[in-house]
Amino acid sequence: MYVVHFMLIMDEEKQAVHMLFEKQLLKRLDDFRFRHRFESRTDTIKWLLAWALDQKPVPEKE
């Protein structure tokens, strides 16, 4: 497992988030990033999260 740190500038509007990624997921993220020419992993993650949440997903209950 890889540790990926991305820091956002700390102010009243933003907070830092630390995440752990499995190697294969990080590779998929980087492949997506370069294919779509995102400037950074942080920009890629933020875009993917916003896109996913805009889909209005509803988790299945177990």
C-alpha cells in the first residue's frame, strides 16, 4: 500500500486530507490523470470525487 499525501492550503475554506491508496488503484488514478492531462493527483482526485457525487449515488445496504 502506498501513502499519498496531498495538502491543501489551510484556511477557513480548505482542510488537509491524507489518504492511503492500494498500488493498483494509484496506478489507475495516475493513468486517468495523464490520459486526461490533469495537472496533479490532487486535481484529478477532486474532479473524480465531484463527478462521482454529482451522479447522486445511493449505496446499497448490506
